[in-house]
Amino acid sequence: MPLMKAIQVSAPGADFELVQKGIPEPKEHEVLLKVEACGVCHGDAIVKQGHFPGLQYPRTPGHEVVGTIAKLGSESHYWEVGQRVGVGWRGGHCFHCKSCLKGEFWACESPLATGISTDGGYAEYMVARMEVLTPIPIELSSVEAAPLLCAGATTFGALKSCNAKGGDLVGIQGFGGLGHLALQFAVRLGLRVAVISRGKEKELLARELGAQFYFDANNVNPAEELMKVGGARVIFCTAPNSKAIAELVEGLACNGQMIIITFVNEPMQISPTQLMRAVRSVSGWIGGNAAETLNFSVLTHVVPMIEVFPLEQAAVAFERMMTAKVHFRAVLKVGEGKA
């Protein structure tokens, strides 16, 4: 059996290990991808730490995957060998539940998650369901496209779904892997943006990318500062800090929305009165349309800022991502191609 290199986690809390394992065979409605690049996302910590019901080990993480189709499984129509495609968080849907029958595949009752319920892209090859493949525009390299399949699709999807209209003020809490993409998308959509982060070192870049305001949470009360400029129509929370998120509710204007697009394990303390007196709301968001995101990124020149690592340094890339030391997004360059 031909072998490939892969990174796997053998048990919750275990270290990443580089192994040699058999190249998988695609089954019905599946394709085999020769991986070129895979983003390193905070969601990969689910595999590392075991925070997912029924997660089976060993597991290869990675859900921001770009590669070329190496082999088609049976009944895998519409795609061709050699075609460059991407796979994001959603690894497949059942087609049979009430949501799928209505075309709401994002709400499938039995979904697959790439790199969690199936092996992901921290490997030279991976199998993917054909219904979740996304063509990669030629204008984007594989390492540029990879973060757009999850981080990009999530932030762009949240922006498209919110109540903000052109000219409205939105806040972006956190200026890292998600936040720097949310800022670029928001500016391209005609929104005024206030970035909320800790420290002054990122202010110049935030303003260069189009932010009208930058509030250093170490030195000012961001909620008060937001209200001084009229209050935010929407605040997008991208940094996993429950206390910091909860403190921003008072920065929402009347009828304002807070949308959480980061995994936060700790509960938040928000008084119902804070919501009721200004008709505010708090909600979560995950996922988005990767094809729309990629096309919009090409048309408006939104490109993620990345650090590239070889597959063998997955543990280093993951640690830099988890400690917020990476330059916005970490990407594993796995194979040859348009990377």
C-alpha cells in the first residue's frame, strides 16, 4: 500500500505526531485530494483537546484544505482529476433530514466536520465528500486560499447576515486571524469600522487596512468609546475572551447586534437589562459560503496575512496560533503546486 506523511493526535491532550500511514481510497461520492496547503485554525484545538462528542482517535486535524483531485470515487460527478479545490469546516451532510430537504445544508442534523469527524488536511492526502468541494480561483495561491475557506467564510458570512448597512459603524473585537479578515471585508462592504484590541502595536496596520477607529482595551473602556461615536450597529467578537466580550455589550447602539464568531468555552455574564433597555441581541455564527468568499476576495483584493510552515512543523504552527504569536494566520505548505 502506498504511504503518506500525516500529522495525527492519538488521544485527547496528546502531542501532534508525524506518522507514515496508508493513502486512503475514495468511496462513493468522495474524491482523494493531494493536499497543497492547510490552514491552522483555533478549531483544530477541538481535536487536540478532545472537545467534541464522539470524536474518535487517532485523528488527523485540519479543515482549511486546498489541494488537487488525485482520484475520483464512484459516482463522483462534476469534478475532474487535477482540478484544484478547497474544503472547509463542513465535511458533508446527510441530504435526508428536515434541514437538508429544505436546502439548509448548514443546519444538517447529522453533519460531518472536516478534520474532526473525518481526517483532515494535516497530511499529504485526504478524502473529501464531493458536495463540499469548492473550486479555487486561479488568482489565489493555495496558501492564500486556505484561510479563506474557514476564517474568511465565517467572517464574510457573519457580515453578510448582520443588520449593518453601508455607512453604519461596526466594531471588531480582536485583531488577529479572524479580525484582520473581518476588517478588510467590512471596509469593502462600505462599513465604518472600529477595531478593539489590546496594545498599540497593531493600530497602524488596522488603520492602513481601513479602520476609522482603534480602541486599545488596555488603556480605555472600549464600550464607552464606541458610545462616544454613536454606538456600534454590530460588534463582531473574534477573540476568545468571555469577559472582554461581555463588557462590550454596552457599546451597542439601540437595536445593535453582538455576533460571536469565535469558540469561547467560558460562560459570559450579561444582564438581561443590558439587552432589554436598548433592544440589543447576542448571537453566534459559524461557517459561510466558501465560494462566495473566495470570489469576493478576488474581486476586492482581500488576502489573508500568513506565516507558512512545513507539515513537519505543525506543532510549532499550532502553538504560535494558540498563543497569538503567529502573524495573523498560520498555513502548512504540504505539497507542490500553486502554493
